[in-house]
Amino acid sequence: MDKQRTLKGSFTLNGKGLHTGLAITISFHPASENHGYKIKRLDLEGQPLIDALAESVGATQRGTVLIKDDIHISTIEHAMSALYALGIDNCLIEVNAPEFPILDGSAIRYVEEIRKVGIDEQKEERDYFIVRKKMEVFDEETSSKLILLPDDAFCINSFIEFESQYIPNQSASLDNIEDYEKEIAPCRTFVFVREIQQLLEAGLIKGGDLDNALVIYERQISQEKLDALADLMGVPRKKATEMGYLNNKSIFFSNEPARHKLLDIIGDMALIGKPIKGRIIATRPGHKINNKLARLIRKQIKQNEVQPPIYDPNKEPLYDINDIKKMLPHRYPFLFIDKVIEMGTNHVVGIKNLTYNEIFFQGHFPDEPVMPGVLQVEALAQLGGILVLSKVEDPERYSTYFLKIDNVKFRNKAVPGDTLIFRAHLTTEVRRGIAVVKGYTFIGEKLISEAELTAQIVKNK
């Protein structure tokens, strides 16, 4: 199983804010397991902290803006994109302004600094959001659409459309996140000359220049107007007859704008709080529609404390029934785990196939057979026993005994023909032979029962 990651050390970058024009210092620090991304405003009294999560996004005009009470932090998407793509799960970010610095308009500086300080693997396992069925969001106003589909890894196909002879339509794809550093991270944000006046009047892009954004000039205006815009932005004047990109550096890729939109998607998806296993197909993406999908995912995460495990009956089990019998003292008719299909440092997944021949169905109930809830709890306890006994030498010399059962909930019944998928994880470290386990029972994607179990590991006499 993948482990969570954080930075090996801290790093600091300095630059100006795209919208405020302020001189900004931003620092990135290692963080503990399950910390996620948190941002601290050093310039405000009390140095308030904001969780970088989709539900904290309060504005999406020309960037992603986190808002908590009266605290704003904008233009976070490029840094979030770099952290997410390089597999950083936990990071504390400190900034002394209401936005992140724009740097060169891409994510490459963040990537370079992360590489310099290095990445540290932590003990806790990564908790993925695994896409199991199609999810779709649509914006009628912009005709933007994002579709999220099941996939074995995090992949994106992005398509953009503009009324422009230079980028009428472009596409970009990322099928392997390992390609992000070279193929996506260097790609800069972009703006059309025809938009600049409106943005300036709205109090935005005070720090914009020809080094931190692609400026696309494709509708000729008078030399006087173009000079006035250049003076407002504090950039060199250009000839009004020379169309195309006005930047000091040439474009890195013919589809650089489309690649940058893909970069933004990754940054906005970082705000779901978990790495994704799924494919995004984006048509005319933007921060607004990106956040709409991220919020939908967050809603699913909140509704399901734990995702149903994926069960492939064709896959070779980690432990078959003979292996299980070597670890547990239970035997017929009281052994309720048929096989173990997955195990990590702190969790385990097991299977029980229910048939009409189960002995308890004879009396519970003859005309309507239902697996007793107490036996589901017992099965979870046995699975938890496998997890904790897998950590000791000679597990057959130990037994686990209940000390306490809490917060038991039964949501649906289990009947002959069902395949029960059990998932159990340690909620604390095993101390003095005491293990605390949270267990769940699923049928397919449906949660049918759950319980918190406390047990003692005892050496057999």
C-alpha cells in the first residue's frame, strides 16, 4: 500500500502577487500524517489557518480563492497542483499576503523546490478516492463540462475552446502523473489583450507582466490603445500590427494554454483532500466548474466515512482459508472469514461468501434466512484479529478476546447468496496487547453494518 508523504525540509519563495501586485514571501513546511494542506496567513493578527479544501473556495474569478470568515487567500492553484502531482499529502504553507505569488505563471518553481528539499514517506497509508461510477457536472452559462470516470490511476483529458485564431480549440492529456514535471508544470497561465482592460478595471492583475503570463494579442487595436495598456501594466510597448503572443519568452508547447488548464484542474482537484484514482474528461474547464466537481467529490467523501473496498474474485487472495486457520483458532461452525484480499500497515479486507448451508440459517430464520448481526460483528473481530496477529511471530500461539464493543450499527440485512466484504482498521497503535479496531461490512458498495471493537491479544497457555 502507498504511504502518505510530506516534504523532507522547508523551502521559501519570493515573488509578486498577480492580482495585488504585492511583494510576497511564501514558505512550505513538512506536516504530520493526516494533516492535509493548511495555509497560514502570517500577515494577519493571530496568524489564522485555513484548510485547503473545496468547500472553503469562495470565489473563482481568474483563480481559486479560499475564504474563511473575512480571510481570503487567492491564486493557490499552481502551488496546489505541484504538491498534488508530486504526491505530497501533508504540508503547512505560510504566506504573508492575501494571495500566493504568481512567479512565472506556472508550477515549475514549486516543483523545483520540492525536488531540492526532497520527499519523505510517512507511516500512515494513503486513503484514495476511488471512482466507481460516472460523475458529471455541467455549467449552462459557459457550457463547461467535467466528467469523472473509473480508472486505475489519475488521468486527465482536457479540451479548451476560445473565439481566437490562435487557440480556437486545443487539447491536452496526462495519462501518467510522472509526466507532470516535464509536460505540464512549466506551462503558464494566459490572458487575451482584449480582457486586460476589464481585469484592470476590476482591480485585478496589478502584478501581471509579460514574464508571468502568456499574453495573446489576436484582435488588432490602435497603437494608442495598445501603448496605454502596456503602460498600465508596466511592460514594454509592442507594435499594434504584430499579432500573436507578446511574451518575452516564446511558448514552450504549441498547446501550452490547454496544458495550463490541465495544470489548473489538478490544483483544484487537490482540494478534495485525497489522491484520486479516476479519469477526468474536461470540456472548457475553469476554476468554477473544477470546484463544482471537487465539491461533489467532497460530498461523497463526507457521506461515506470509508469507501467500499474493491473486490475482484479472480484475483489471488493474500490469505486463503488454510492460511487463516494457521492464524485464528476458530473452526467450523464459527470461522467467518473465507479469505483475505488486502492488507496494509493498519487495515485489512476480508471476504465471507454466504450460502444457504450456513448452520445459523436453520434457526435464524427458517422461512426467511438472515445472518445475525452479532455474527457480523464476530466476523469483523476475526478480521481484526488477523490484522493484529499478522504483526507478531508465531500468531498461532495467540488469541484475541473482546473487551468492549461500541457504536454498533446495522443498516441492511445479509442473506444467502450475498458476498460480504469486511474492512477493519486500527484506530490507535496496539499498546500493552490492547487493540482498538473500527470495522465495516459491505455488500457490493452498500454499507450494511459497522462497529468499534476493543480486544486483548493473549498468549495461549
